[in-house]
Amino acid sequence: MNFHMLSGLLGGLGLFLLGMRLMTDGLRLAAGNALRTIIARSTSTVLRGLLSGALITALVHASSALVVASIGFVNAGLMTLSQAIILVYGSNIGTTMTAWLVAMIGLDVDIKALALPMLGIGMVMRVAGSGKRYGAVGEALAGFGLFFLGIDQLKFAFAGLGNSIHLDAVAGNGMWEMLLFVGMGFLLTFLMQSSSAALALTLTAASGGVIPLEAAAAMVIGANVGTTSTAAIAALGATSNAKRVAAAHVVFNLITGLVAFLLLPVLFAHLDVLLRHLPVHSDPATLLALYHTMFNVVGVLLLLPFNRRLVRMLGGLFRSHEEDEARPRYLDKNVVSTPVMAMHALAMELARVGAIARRMARGAISSEGGASAKLLDDKTVLDTLVDAATEFSTATQRGNLPPELDAVLPTALRVSGYYTIMAELAVEVAKVQSEIEAVADPELAAEVARFKRTAVKLVALADHEAQGFSVAVCGQGLAELVAAYGHLKGALLRAGTRGVLSPRQMVHHLEQSSNIRRIGEEAEKGARYLAGFTSQAGASAVEAAKGAAVAA
């Protein structure tokens, strides 16, 4: 290999990668929000999810873009983990489009006659439509032109290398020799972070006679497995859902690669027969493209029946602190049939809900910024636990619940309602805190600070599990908060009248202080009713047990 050949090989690879980048970015910009809408609406069934994943990946030539988008939808609650995994399956089929482009267009036509006009027209559109949709379409069109020019250059470079480099001796028919080429395909994809580039190199090398056909097939397997490196790197330090989707991608590609490797002789034996019925030429690149498609389709057919089991397995992995906290700790369905135990479990779970609500309240009242990620995560956890408590209460009520306990159960729903309102108010207070203008007047600022301290004090007193908790003391704390609110409200109105605060500032501070007062009120009611529920449930359980003993 001389310098001229090496520079031609590197130049062709550079043109290919640059074309892929422009093509992907241009198509994504041109699609805009439509791409996200299509993804969100195209997963209602397994078939639609597979087709959507395949078509979108074939369009933008980047499975990672689809994986990242699906991760975002799972985190937003717009898509389930199962739907995201189906999209990943489809995206693996869509990645085979690059191999077909190389096989059916790049190696059989005068590429420059096609690529140069695309490049010229695309760049004119890109310059004329900068920042507009047709400008993005022009960028994609120019990317296609560079893509084909890169293939042409790789074809030329490998045609020259075919006469001087032969890997037949290395590529024997043994398993270890084939594994070596699998590793080469994986390494190429890992280094370039593009399975499309690795496939283009492999197909053009096989067409140029540099690599024997079966060795090239092994490299295709390695490139297919190598795509998992991008997903794995992207998932480092990411959310739990991101790690689960990336893990599904790894599992799919590893299993598919293993099956493809084991069935390589069998699949190759039938490729020629299949190609006779297809309107394509039977050359090495086409054979490899068909092989790539076949083993990805086989992988989908093998794993699809086990998708639910895979989702359950992944759901138990990579659990975040928030997800662990959102799992009910005491609401065991096995205790539903034992009313006394069910009531006790419900009381303890509601105490957990109350602790989260109080934590949110303290954070929001003391915050000077907006609603933090931690606050929003706490809100999600609280909502999940409240839903679980409601379902548990319904299941308990459907059982043989004694009248004494049946009369107490609605109190639990009231408690969960108070804590839900607390959480909603906490999010609103934190949000407004980042938008509201600070009070410049020292005396008024001190009044606001005293009011907030009083509210935080009440929230602390509303912990019914704290040592020395008293409903009466908690009520006194609420009275102090109401009095402090009255003083602050009067001060704010006077400040607005004197011009110390603008009318807009005055209204915002009045609304903010009202919401903080409401947080204190809901905290007090939640603590009072939860304490009552705990004691009433215990007393009612004793009465129910006495009644059962008398009946016996």
C-alpha cells in the first residue's frame, strides 16, 4: 500500500462520514417537530412500532437519533419502555438501508454524474435558505452527494488495493479466523462511532477483492454489534430509562450477532437462491446487504415473543433513588384480606407520603430559584404513592371489611388529598419564586422572611411521627402562621399604596404568600387527620376483634 492509496482511502472515508453527518442533521432539521410527532404516534401497535423504527432510521441514517428520541419520550411518560424497545428493534432493520445504498447505487452507476448535481443544488438551497426548512433539505441533499462521492472514492481505493493485498490466508474457514473479522468490524464501528461507515468500508473492500466474502460477512456482524458502543457510551451517567433502552439495544445486537455467526454458513447457502427471485445483481456487496438484512429480521423474530419478559427484567435494573422511593414499602396485596394489617400498612405508607410532601414544602418555601429537578422528581414519587394508596384502599374496601373499619377508610383518602395539594402548591411556589421580583425595602423583606420561617416551622410541627407530636401544638403553629399572613398581607397592601411595590409586584407577593399559607393549612390538616386515622383504625380494629370473638 503506497501513500496515494492510503490518502485515497482516508479521503473517501472522510467524505462518507461528512456526507452522513450533513444528511442526518439536514433531515432531522427539515422534519423538525414532525419527526417527534411521528415517533410519538407510531407506537400504538408492535407492527407500527417496528415499521416506524425501520423507516425513520432508514430516512435519517442514524439509529442513535431514534434511540435518543425514544429515551426522551420514555422519560416524559409519552412512551412505555416496551414501545421504546420495539422502536430499537425496528431501527436495527432500518440501519441495513446504508448497505443497500452502497450495494444498489454506489457500485453500479456513474456516481459522479449523480452526486455532483446533488452536491451543487443542495449547497445552493442551503445558502439561500439558511435557517429555513428548505435550507435544511438542501443540506441533506448535499450530504447525499458527499455520501456517494465517498463511496466512489472508497471503491476506487479498494480496487487498487485488491491487486496488492489478499487476506485469504488470514480468513480461513475456522471459527477463530471468523471471530477475528467480527472483532475487526466491531473495532471499526467503535473507532468511527458509525456502523454505516464500517459497513461501507466492508462492502467496498469485499467488492474490490480485498476481503473474502465470508470474512466480510463476519465483519458485517461485528459492525452490527459495534453500534451498541454508541448507545452504551450515551447511557453513561444518564437516567435509568436511558440505561434500560441502551441495555435493550445491547441485548438485541449481541443475540442477533451470535445467531448470525452461528447460522452464517446456512444463511449464505440460501442467499444465492433468494437473489434469483429479486431484481438485483448477485455481486458481493448485494449478498452482504441481503445477509445484513436477513439476520436483523431473524433477530427481531426471535426476540419479539420475549419482549415482555425483557421489559420486566430491565425494569428491575438501573433503578434510581426516585424509582425506589416511588415503590410502596408497606402496601402488600397479601395483607388486603386482613383488615387490621391493611389499615396499619396504609397508615405507614401515608406517613411516607406526608414526609415527601413536607420535604417538598420546605424546599419550595426556602428556595430562591425555580422548581428544581429534585422537587419535580419528588412530585412524581408522591403522585405514584398516592395512586398506589388509593388502589390499595379500594381493594381493601372490596374485601370483607368490618363496619368499624369501613367508616374509617375514607379518612385515608382525605389525607392523601391534603398531601397532594401540598405538593402541587410547593411546585407552584417554587416556580413563582424564580419569576417574582425581590423586595427592596428592608422592613418588608424582613416581614416576608419572618412569614416564611413561621411556615417552615409549622411544616416541621406537622410531622405526626416526630417525638412529642401534638395536634394541639400543630394547631397553635397554624394560628401563628395565619396571624403572620395577616400582618404580611397588610404590609404588602400598604407598600403597594405607598409605591414601595409596583401593583404587579404587590399582586405576585400576595399570591405567593397566600399559597405558602395554604401549604401550612394542608400540612396541619394532613397531620391531624393522619393521626386521627392511625388512632381510629387501631381502636376500630380492637372493636372488630372483640366482635369477632363474641361471635365465635
